[in-house]
Amino acid sequence: MIARKFLISGDVQGVGYRYFAQRSSARHQVRGYVRNLDDGSVEVWAEGNANSVNAFRLDLAAGPTHSLVGEIEELVVEPSGLYSTFRIER
């Protein structure tokens, strides 16, 4: 089990990015959350096996159709074990 915190910048709010991340997390069996930040970026916490989290990151980099991902900052964090699902936080 690994965990990563991703900070995604670019044109990623108001384009369905959080819902896209939630659908992608289900495909890759990743747990955690996604939320919009006040500065226009999106934060994602992802926990799962290494292959799943890495595949999930590739989806996050692509984004949904109407998004334009500028940069993804990836932080290595300790798995919290707090998440049994992947949720959208407000």
C-alpha cells in the first residue's frame, strides 16, 4: 500500500475534473479524495497498491475532455488507512 498527494494545476475547475477523478479511482481501485482548492487547483489524496496509484496518476495527468492539466505536483505521503472509498470533498 502506498499513498500520494497530487496537486493539479491548470484549467481543472468547472470542467468535471473531480467527477472524472472519482470514476478513474473506481477503475483503478484507489481510495482517498479529490477537492477543489481556492487557488483554482485540485488536490487529490490517493491510496492503493503501487500499480493502481501509478495508473491513476496517468489518468489525472490526462484529465477529462474539457480540462487542460498544466502541472501535477506529486508528494509521497504515508498511507492513512482512513479511506474505504474515494470521495469528492467540497
